[in-house]
Amino acid sequence: MHLLPRAALALLASSLSLGLAAQTKWDLATAYPPTNFHTENISQFAADVEKATAGQLKIQVHPNASLFKAPEIKRAVQGGQAQAGEVLLANYENESPLFGVDGVPFLATSYKNARSLYEAQKPVLGRYLDKQGMLLLFSVPWPAQGLFSKKPVDAMADMRRIKWRAYSPATARMGELMGAQAVTVQAAELSQAMATGVVEAFMTSSTTGVDSRIYEHIQNFYDVQAWLPKNAVLVNARAFQALDKGQQEAVLKAAAAAEERGWRLSQEKNEAAKQALTGKGMKVAQPSGKLVSDMKQLGWTMLEDWRKKAGAEGESIVSAYLKTPAFAPVIAAPAAKETRK
């Protein structure tokens, strides 16, 4: 038996190494349809990673909750069943209040303020996820949340006993404060819930309004611009650390690009979606002054509740945010009632 020359052995070893690297595959789970801008952005991220690694790392995107349902995705990434996944951060407020700060109504109502809040939240949330064996790759906001309702709404009193769709602890709390009947319904189930009369009103983005064809069941959309909840793409830390340095850098670079692109897309899609809703016959209107006033008071109550739950770490987020130049106050403590003498 002839021994292979050292050069040939080295070439063979190199080829085998490249072959194994080319087979590295990640599954990325998301609950949203392929046409949603979040999913489109993630698909571009996956394509950028594959290109930058010359095909050595391929990320397979599984949209529309086809791999895991929305509430299961974070645990799947943490446990390694999926190497990566997209989650709505506010959905996990019951696990830790740190996830839910961007779900406080009227704390951050513009993209500029939402970005400042994110920068304040990111390091604290990153440390929390690190302890769970995950990394935050990037985060992108939904357009500001508006109110969809079957019946006209002029004040919060009109929401009493209405069937209210909750998709997070914060929206469930909103339903409670409004006196509505809260029902938990995730995005993938929204169309059926409307068609069967399970829900009559809810807060969500204009883009979800288009994706879920809300205009087929509900006629009124009030552009309340209450808050901008964020989706985040998480990756299992072991899966990331198993990559070589060049692959890790490619993932991080593509993630940074996806974050910037995603924030831009969110703004663009918001305006296009509102026009699309109008084109489908939906009444797209500004909320009444009374409704805005009522909801701002609700926002103050929820902010105080959140601060109590979040403790020192939560307070550090809010304090850092309130100090940023971008912050523009929207909610404030209700004025003290005058005491008659």
C-alpha cells in the first residue's frame, strides 16, 4: 500500500474540512408569513450570510410558524432544537419584565424614540440572554401600534366588554384596564379569530392589518401610534461559537446590516400599509382627543406597573432612555385633582 505524499494528505484534509464546513446548516424559525417585511429582511440576512461564507453556512428560514409556533420559538433556540429564531420580545414579559419595556403604551411612539429605547434596553437584555445561552443578533420594530375595531371608538369607555385580542402580557393588561374581554390570539391565528367572532378589537401594526387581511372583517383603524414593539432574532450561543472566526464575523456583519435595513423597511412599509388599508375600504382615521387622553393615562399606569416589576435593572433602562436627546415626553403623571375647600 503506497503512502500518500504529505502535500496530498494536506490537500485531502483541507478538502474534507471545506466539505464539512459547507454542510453547516442552521434552522431559523419565525411565526410570520414570507411576505411580511420582517421575514423578507431575515431572508435577506440568510442570503447575505451564505454569500459571505461562500456557502459554508446556510440558514434555512422557516416562516409562518411552520417549524415552531410563536410561543415555542425562544425555548427552541435556547434548547438547541433550532439554531436561531425570531421572537416578539414583549411576549416574554412574564418571564422577565426586561423583555416588555417597548410594550408600554406611549413610552416611545416614534422611530427615533424607539431606537433610543432600544439602545438603552439592549445591553441589559443582552446580559440576560447570555445567561440563557443565547445571543441577540438584531432587532427590528413593528410600525407603531394602531387600534382596529369593528365598531367606532371615540373614548376608552367604548372598549368595555368588547372582545379584545391580546398577544402579549402588556396587551392583556391593556384589556384589563379598559374593561374589555381579553383573548390571547397570535398573529398566525388572527384571521380565523376575526372570522369566527372571537375578537372584535385589538392593537396591532398597519402591516399586520394587511398581512392578516383585517379589512375583510373590521372596518375601523385608528392611527393611535401607541408603541413600537420589536422583534428580535436570537441565536443559540453554542451554535454560534461552533463557527470559525470568519463565519462568526460574517454573521455579525450581516446582522448589523439587517438591523439597519429592517428599521428602514418598517417605516416604509408602515406608510404603504396604511394606504393599502384605505384602498381596501377601511376607514383609516386619527383617534379622537378623548381617546388619546384616555390611553395616555393608561400608559402612565402601565409604566408605573412595569417599573415596580422590573426593579433596578428596569429602572436603569428607563433612566438611560429618558436622558437621551431623542426622548420626547408623551405620557406623564395625571394631574392632581384640585381639592375643594
